Amino acid sequence: MNLSNTGSNFTTAVYRDTLNTAIMKNVITVVLCISINYVNSTLVYTFTKHQVFNVNPRYILYIHLVINDIVLLSLFTLLQVLSYIVYTLNVSLCIVLLMIATIASLNNPLTLAFMAVECYIAICLPLHHTQICTVRKTYVVIGLIWAISILSILPDLFVALATEPLQFFRSRVFCLRDNVFRDPNLTVKRDVSNSVCMVIVWLTLFYTYFWIMFAAKAAATDAKKARNTVLLHGFQLLLCMLTYVFHLIIQGLTYLFPNEALAIRFTASIFIQVLPRLISPVVYGLRDKTFRNHLKRYLFCTTSASTHPQTTQKQGIKSSF
């Protein structure tokens, strides 16, 4: 452990890995980031190139999830690499990066919850689906998701601005949320708000997917695929929900194994912040026939002829679940 003097009254404890460990961690993180972001960026490109996707509320919500994954994974990798190169960051810059990352990470569970509702309406209320789930309403929902996520982090910023001296925002710290939002009440607020969101999202998940599973068992067509999709969405939501208890997990494991703080934080970050981004390409990018047909051409830069619009639209209707 080194003590980094910031040139002011603030001193930050910086825990540093050995050179070999640091190289290994950064190589793993960067390789995962590039690989996952390449696939996810191809999904976004595919979405923008074909109308069958951008007029379907389910695909719109899905691509919103993918974009958040790209943002979150890029920021996570950037912060980790910077933490090994410069060790500490300017507090103001750290706050901006952490706020963007926090918003993106909270967007994902909320998006999955609304995707569950959309699936519920499509399967259990099919006659009302086109009236309830329109493109315009879908973008309104996305705006609501962003508003909720932004409102969850704004109090932290306002409290920091009101309680911290100006000198603090010019100092340098190891870029962690607890190091820049230091008021103990903010930790309580974060845990309470995360718990409330977790309960609401899980109640939404159980209610909607219970009826989806019930309908899938009763249906004779594509029942197996529907059940598998439900299970994948549930697993994806489970991993995303770990975002809410990320700090509690780190604190608990660090308390049990105080000498392994760096390894615990890295491992927890990989399993909670990185690996869940692998599920999104699998659920739609690989399992969905419409996405898969176009994705193969863009992903591997093949020059096969494009699918006829009529065929694409029919495939989109059949395989959108």
C-alpha cells in the first residue's frame, strides 16, 4: 500500500498490485472488453441498417440494453487501466465517469424489467400488443429509464457539492464511489434505493415470467424456445441485479479476507460488470433467426447477398421472441 499525497490536505491510500498481476488483470479486462464490444457494436450496426428491427419495440429495448452494455464496459475498462497507469484521478473527472457508469449500470435492470413486461403483453395479451407497445411509447419508456437512473445519482452529486470544500474537487483520489461521495448518509441512501429498486424489478420479473412460462407450457408451438428465452432473460437479470449489491459483496468479502482486497474487487467486477454483457449477444444476436442472418454477414464481413425485405419482415415477426 502506498500513500498518495495530492498536494492538499487530502491523502489517498492506493493499493497496488505487482507488475505481473497488473499486466495480467489489464490484459484480461481489455481483451474481454474489445471482444464483447465488437460483437455488441455489430448488433447496433445491424439494428440501424434494417427497418424490421427499429420498428419493433422488443428490438428497440434490446438495442438500448446493448448500448448501455457498451458504455458500461468501456468505462469500466478505462477506469481500471487508468487506475494502473496514473493510480489516482482528479476528483471532478472521477465524479463524471462514475456518474455515467452508475447511470448505465442502473439502466440495464430497469430495461430488462420493461422487456419482461413487453414479453408478457405479447404472449398473454396478444390482441392488445400493437396498441400498447408502440415505437413512440417504447422511446418514452427509455426516457423514463434514464430519468430514474439519473435521479438516483443526482442526490450524491448535490450532497458532495454542498458538503465538500472546493479544494477537494481539485485533489486526486483513487477513483471509487466511496472516495468521492464520502458522506455516510449517501451510503445508506444508496443501499435503501438499490434495495427498493431490486424488490420492484424482481416482483416485475416473477409476475411477468410466471405468466409467460404458464403460457409457453400451454402453447404447442415454439414452447421449448420460449422457455429457454425466459430462462436466459432471468439469468441475465439476475446478473444485472448484482449491480445493486456490488459494494455490499465487496465489503463483505473484504471483511472476511482483508489481505485479498484487490483480488476480490477485480473478481467481483469481472463477474458483475463484464460477464453479464456476454448474455445480450446470446439472447438475441445468436438465438434470434432474424438477427443471426444479418449478424453473420456483418460480424464476419462476408459479402453474401442481402435478404429480401419481405422475407426479412416475415422472419422478424416469427423470431422476435
